[in-house]
Amino acid sequence: MRLIRNYYLMSGLVFIVWMLFFDSNNLMNQLHNQADLQELLQQKAFYQDEISRNKTLVDELTDPNDRRALEKYGREKYLMKKEREEIFLIIPEKN
């Protein structure tokens, strides 16, 4: 009974309940925001890796001394061929 009449304890409990459930930055929103942040950080790492991989590919393909790399890329990615040349694609079957 004495704890119920304690003004500081009651106001503290009301404040804690308000902050946990009713505030715009409540506990559920904080957990949701933390999960979103982790997902965005993973996406950032993925895209930074892709950017670095693409930069090295562009550097290889734009090298004026290495014509073979450009030819190899065209053959592998776009199935380009020279005259009087045949290309055979071997596609594995999916089980």
C-alpha cells in the first residue's frame, strides 16, 4: 500500500510503460529499425563488393594493350564468334 502511494515510483512506472509501448520510439519500433539497419548494412556490403568487382572488370576491358580480355569477355558473355566458327553450348540438366 505504501508503494502505491509513492508518487515517484508511480510516475516512474507510468513513464517506463509509456516509453515501452505508447511512444513513437517504442520498443517494437526500435527492434524493427535495428533489423532494417542490419539488412541495409548487408546490402551495402554486397553492393560495395559488386562495385569493386565491376571496376576491376572495366579496368581489364579498357586496357588498350590487352585485346584478348575483351575478346574473351565478348565470347563468354554475349556468345560472339568469329567468321567460319561454330559455338557449341553445353547446358547441364537440372535434376
